[in-house]
Amino acid sequence: MRDAIKKWATHRLGVTGDFDVLPLIGSKEFVAWLPTLLQSKKVLFPKVAYPTYNVGAIIAGAEPVAVDIDAQSWPDSDLAWINSPSNPTGRVHTESELRAAIDYSRSHNAPVVSDECYLEFGDKAQPVSILTYAGGDNSNILALQSLSKRSSMAGYRGAFVVGDPALIKKILEIRKHAGMMVPLPIQHAMIAALSDDGHVKDQRARYNQRRKTLAPALESIGFRIDHSDAGLYIWCTRGEDSWKSVESLAQLGILVTPGIFYGSDGAQHVRIAMTATDEAIADAAARISAAKAK
């Protein structure tokens, strides 16, 4: 399994230099427990973000700090998360933003972990791993990957992290005593998934077509689509409280997530997942169009 991960990381992430890999029991447990494993005191994460970054800091007794995308504005810390493509916004970091995060890591001697679970699902923008720009110096840099997203294997709990071998060794020494080992059947499933790109290409096409189906319908009833350049979600707003948007769509039988779940900066947005079937997505678009016609 480790060989399969290393081969995939070299080919897909463009990682060079000295690096190691660490299999995980899904990516969420790593996000939740990393600050504890590293005994972090201050943890940075995006202002609009997956809530487990914040929860992980709380579990560790660390100070959670929500920050802007630009790493040049970040305060001192001993762990920083970035997420590209973003959950919930679908925003993709630019090369300059990724390089700024690497520069922050080096100037502050702090680990920067790039959560890249949606890396394979580019649409208007093509996501690139932070390791592509490390120039072979992967010290204090990790890239987190998940087969839950890439290969639709959420129930398998198969994920892995790639990067700084010294940092991975430090994390591994603690994890193995906590019993965080990937079961053998899951290892075989991960090898099979990483050895095939065809199913990923097909799934990417499905998500992107669903976005093309749903986005115009949402825009027709006053929603503005923000970012949503990659990943599995549409991030949109009508300039109203997110719960009002949730209620409005619920009346059409469409369930969405209020943006406030992802931070106060998301209070006027909703996240719409494109993980329903093609038929369900088409039906949702039709319901929205029918509501507009009334």
C-alpha cells in the first residue's frame, strides 16, 4: 500500500525530494487529532472552512484562529491548515497562495498541512498540490488525501498523508500506540483505487455536469454562485441569512447546508452538495425552474 501511495503521489502530486507517506483511517480523524499529536498551542485555519479544523484545535486545548487566505497576514502559530479545493466554497488556491503558505512554514518553522481531499475534481480551475511547489524541500509540509472523495469510498475510511518524512515519523510514533492502523482489506481496496484513474475521470465528469445543470437554475431565482470552481459543492448566496435560504429551498423539497456552519463569514451563503444522483439533481433543477415560473 505504501508503494502504491508513493507511486501515485509522485505521478499525481508532483512531489520530489525526500518524502514519506502515512496511511490513515479516513482523513477526518487526522484533522481532528493532529493538533493533539503535535501538542500544538495555536492552530490556524481558513475563516470559511470545514468545522473539524476548529474542533481539532479545541480537543487539543490549543487556541483556534480563523485566518484569511493570504499567508502573509497570518500570525505566529505552530500549525496551519489550508484547504484547496475548499469545502465548502470550491475555491482553488493559486500558485502564489500556495507558495506563500510554504514561505510561512519556513519562516515560522511551523507545519503547514494542505487538505487536498477534493484535488481530483477540478472544473473551472485545476487544483495543484502544495507539494508541487515545495521544490523538493518538503520539511514541515504535508498534503492530506482521501479516497472517500477521489474514489467515492467514504465507508471504507481510507486516506493518507504525504510529505515531510521527519514530521510523519513523529506522528507515526504516537499513532501506532493509539491503534490507528488501516485494516488489511482496506489496504487492498486502497491499492486497487490508486492504481486506476478511469473511475476518477468519470466521477469528475459527473460532478461537473451536475454543476452545469444546477447552477443556472439557482441563478434564475436570484442566487449568485461564488467560487465553486472545483470539488463537490456549489457555494451560493442571495444576500440573505443562510437559514432563510435553507428554508426557501426546503419548501421545494431541496435540502442544503447553511453557510454559518462553516464560520461567520459564511452566514449569507448555503452549500449545495452534488452527491445526489443525476436524476435527483435534474429534478431539483426542475423544481427550482417551476417555482420561478409561478
